[in-house]
Amino acid sequence: MWCWFWWWKRKVKDTNGESSGVPKGSLGWPFIGETLEFIACGYNSRPLTFMDKRRALYGKVFKSHLLGRPIIVSTDCEVNKVILQNDGRMFTPYYPKSVAILFGESSILKLNGNLHRRVHGLIGSFFKSHQTKARITKDIEECVLLSIDNWNDGQLVYIQDETKNIAFQVLVRALMSVGPGDDLRYLKREFREFFSGLICLPINLPGTTLYKSLKAKKRLLKFVKNLITGRMERTNKNGIMDVIDVLLNERSKESEHKLSTDFICGNIVEMMVPGDESVPAVMTIAVKYLSDHPLVLNQLLEENMELKRKKSCLGEPYTWMDYVSLSFTQNVINETLRMANIINAAWRKALKDVEIKGTFRGFRYLIPKGWCILTSFSSIHMDEENYKNPYQFDPWRWQVSSHL
């Protein structure tokens, strides 16, 4: 045991970054590294304590050992840009084992190069189209009004439950045109069973969380496959109405790499994630910030009520451009996204030795082949060099200057 410990410390010393170019840092204890402290900080009132402590000791880019792997952590915006904007030749997406097992090899999270650009371009173009924006705007209004109509006087309203119901319904309709009813309830139930296994022990045995999640995913895939089969058996007279239509239309074209049915099904299931997790979480946190800052709430309410009075006088429905025109509302959204940090980092794995120049004194950092790198977004969002008083909710900061 002592020999093992001596070897580990020697390994840490050999990779201290002074001559090899590998960022400085610590690999922590054998096997567990610094994982326990990393996880514990997530339950802290200041979850960035882990990052801040090491950044003060080693700089904006440092090495650690997390979740069983040596890893480089970057809180440097320039380093993060290089990593995230590469074309798949230097880095590949990397995720914890349970995520990799659940999403599979054809996951949109693992796409690189031409296929990645192709799929993202198709889906991005669909959601940016005028017709889609108009439909989504109408769907959002209908879902919100329906939700409010179900509230009773004196009833306790759980904001996160309400936002989950609204966001999931709007997204599922955009993905596969499934509206309120038994099918939507079935999808919601099965998806939550599936999602519960994303971060868990990667043990696939009956009764385990991962096992139940994989079973739920099979049921979801079967549901989506039945939808796709039905679409393929009849002529589409309504044009492109949802993401399934977009991907099936691309599949019908002559191409060297046709999108398989399994690929389409798997990625439709994955694209349901924002509707049940990240978007509802941001909406809930926004309500919390607004309740804590009455001046912000009053200005937001005034701006939106002015729009409502204008639309009522004209007898017109809300449009996507109305949403974009609410400048202070956009500031509130930007500030909520900055502080909430729902997606706080992205994981990548180096395919070869990579040297990247950072912002601090022009330092160049070596990321060894096979090492993982965690690009921290939250550290950049809460960095005083980027934002004055970063822990203060201040939507007005977006009126005077542009940020990262």
C-alpha cells in the first residue's frame, strides 16, 4: 500500500506542469482523486468553491482527478473557445459512463464533424423558421393560460411542477406533434424514469436505477418508432410540422450517409431533455430572482403590460417578434441564464496532445492525449474580471455593455 501511495505521489510530482506544460494542480488521493470535494461543493451555497480555490492556487487552467479520470479544468474563456469550437480533430465529447450507456453511440451529444454540423443545421433551421416560431409562440400562450385556469384560490402552486408541464408539452409538440392526452402523459412518465439514470452508478442489474432507465428508454424508442412508421406509411400533406418531419425529409434525400430510423428515434428522445429539466429549472429560478428583486419585477411587469394593452387595442395575437422586442425582458433572461448556470460545464476528451494559449500572460497549456477536459461556464459567468459584482442579480448590466 505504501509503495502504491509513493508511486501515486511521484506521478503527481512528475506532472506538476513546470516542465511538461501540463497545467499545475493536484491529482488528490489514489483512485478517488478530488471527486469527493468536487461533489460536495455542488451542495454548497457557493458551488464554485472547488474551482475558485484551485484557480487561486494554480491559475485559470489546472489539473485534477475527478470521477476516476485525470482531468484538466479550464475556467479560461479563450481556452474554452478553442476546445468547444474545434471540428472533432482535437477533442471529442466525453460524458460520465452512465450518460454514455443511456444515450448510446449514435447520441447527438457524441456527434462530431460533418454529421454534427448537418444535424444541428437541420434542427436549428427548423426552430429559427418564421412558421415554427409562430406555432411555438401560440403553443406557449395556450399552455400557460391552461395552466393558470387550473389554479384555484388559496391553492399552493409549485412553480417547478408548472414550468415542467408547460415546457415539456411545448417541446414534445415541436418534436413530434403530440398534444395533451394519454400519449403525452405516457411520454412524461417514461421520460422521467429514463432521465433518473443519467447520473448514477453504472451498474446494469435488475432493480438498479440504470437498469430501470434503460427499460424506460426502450419504451420511449418504441413509441417514437411507431410514430415514425406511421408517418412513412402515409403522404405528408401538411409540410414540415415538427422535428421528426425534418429528419425524415432529410432521410428521403439521396445521401452517402442516410439517417437511420434508430438514429432519429434516439435523438428525438434526447431532445426531450430540455423540456423536463434545463428549461423548467431556468424558469423556476427566474421566478425566484424576480421575487427577491421587486424593482426588477415592477419594470418587467410594466413592459409586458404595455405590450398586452397594445395587442388588446389592435386585436392581434402575440408573435415571436413581440417577445424579441421586449428589451428589458431580454435583459432579465440574459441575467438569469448567467447566474443560474443550469449547464455549468462541458466535458471533452483530447484525441492527441494539444497545446492552447490562454488569456493569462499568454500561458500555453498542454492537454495530454487521452485526458479529459472540463470547460467551466459557471466560473466564467461568475468571474469579476468579466462581470462587476457577479453574484448580484442585475439585469441592467446588459443595457450598458456586451459580455462574453
